[in-house]
Amino acid sequence: MRALPAAVLASVIAILPAIAAPAQTAPAVPEPPGYRLDDYRAPVPATVAGGRVLTTATLQELLAREGSRVVLVDVLPSPRRPAGMTPGSPWMPLPHDDLPGSVWLPDVGRGALNPTLENWFQQQLATLSGGDKNRPLVFYCLPECWMSWNATKRAAGYGYTNVAWYPDGVDGWRAAGLPLATATALTPPASPGAP
């Protein structure tokens, strides 16, 4: 076998680090110290303070192990009647799908909750958990949605010790070929001064 000329060998050695370098990945999203207050559909952190993060596989394992003890909570806002629509004209929002057995608590994942909505969220969690602060609570909405991250962190702040966040949400469950069910949102109370 003939030896490569020194110039060719030097060129090969020079490009090896570029070939071996790992692909550039998106920068990690840091957890904010509080709640995300706006731009809810954006890249999310890989962790959530006070809770654990579930993949589709780990959520399936949790459901297989804990069954009906697991409380699945969708926090996606419910559709609003379009502004400027003629009063009295019919409006029918598109159906929304959830993971089977979920409870849909719209708007509780916003960064700032008015006292009425926050009190309602606390009451719903107390009812859903049967007063057991260690009951498994899993929050989700859509991929890259801060609302489920906020809701998970907020529940941990209320003293729930077994909270989890499923960041892939409905779309991740659907992509895995798993069944969905048509959801009906629970209606939060009207806030004072709301139209």
C-alpha cells in the first residue's frame, strides 16, 4: 500500500474535526423563575420545577401501572366566538380531542390567573385528586405549549407532590397511533367585570 503524500494527509487530518463534530442543536430553553406570561406556542424547557416530564412511552407505563388513579388534565384554552361575528348567528367550534379519560380545564395554564380562575383551578384539582396531594396529576395541551408547563408548575406550587408534564400533548399521542376521545371543556366561572 502506498503512503499518501504529506499534503493530502494534512488535508484529511484538517477536515476530520469538522466531520466528527456533532450536529448543531437548538439551544436549550431555560426555565423561567416564574410562569410564562405570553407567546405560549414557542420552544419549551426540557424540565419543569416541581414535576417530572413524561414521554409518550412513560405516560403509557404510568397509566398501565396506576390506571384510574392518574388524573389527566388538558389545559388548552377552549375556542372563543370570533370577534365581529354577527350577534345571534350560529357558531360551532371544531371538536377537540383529548387523551381518553381526561378532564379539560381551559385557560388554567395561562401565566397570570385572576383570583376567580385560580380559585376555580385549585377547587378542580382538589376534587379531581379526591384531596390526595400525592395522586398522580398529568398536565398537557399541545407540543411547544407553555400552558401545560405553567399548569404543572402551578399545581406543584399548590403542594401537589406527584405532578407530571406531558409536553408532546394531544399531537404526540395521536402521532403514536393511540386513541383519542372528543372532549368537552369544563366552564370556568366568569371573572368579575368579564363580558
